[in-house]
Amino acid sequence: MNKKIILFDGVCNLCNRTVQFVIKHDKKDEFRFATLQGEIGKQLVKERHIDTDTVDSIILIEPGIAYYTKSTAALKIGASFGGAWKLLNVLDLIPSSLSDIVYDFVARNRYKWYGKKDACMIPTPELKAKFLD
């Protein structure tokens, strides 16, 4: 597969809204999606030796071995939209150890602030092809 894969928490309302946002802005059809809870998500995490106890939200996997987590993943996804979104590349100047502090704060509170579902979202028939599991 020559697409970038976004792994996300399928029961998190914020994560699901983020996926919908990415789908809307993914004009070049670069991304596919899989939940961390699904079989494909679990397999991709295992293959890359990612500890989901420390990374329990967004993971961006690029074709090949490269993957990004937390704020780095979010910035790379946003910058891929092109146009003014490329300005997000400036935030790469901030060390990820600092930007991940903000990311982790939001991630820790995402269920409290945005709620969560009892099960992973089911994509509409027209979006089903974008999801791997």
C-alpha cells in the first residue's frame, strides 16, 4: 500500500472528529485509517514495536517503516493538506518533547472533555474504502 495510515482511538469522540476533519481536507487522498482497537491497528503497532501504554492516541505510519506519534504525527498530517496548512511546518522547530507535553495533556483529558463511544465508529458506505479494519 502506498498510502499513509493514521491509527486512532476508535472510541474517542475527539479522535473521530479529527478523522472526519482529515478526510475532509485530504484532497490528494493520501490517508487510510485504522483504529488502535482493530486487528489491523494492533498488527501495525506490534510490527513497529509501539508501546500503546505510552502512545494511546494518534500514530501516523508512512509507507515503509517510518512512523510518527503524538504532536509530530498531528503536525505532519496537517502540513500534508497543503496551502496555508504548510505553515504548520514552522512548529517542527519546537522540540517534540515540549509539544508532546501539550499533546499529552489533551490526550489524558480527551474522554472527560469530549466523551467516548461504547464502540468504534462505523464509517458510512462512501467512506468505507478509507478504513482498513
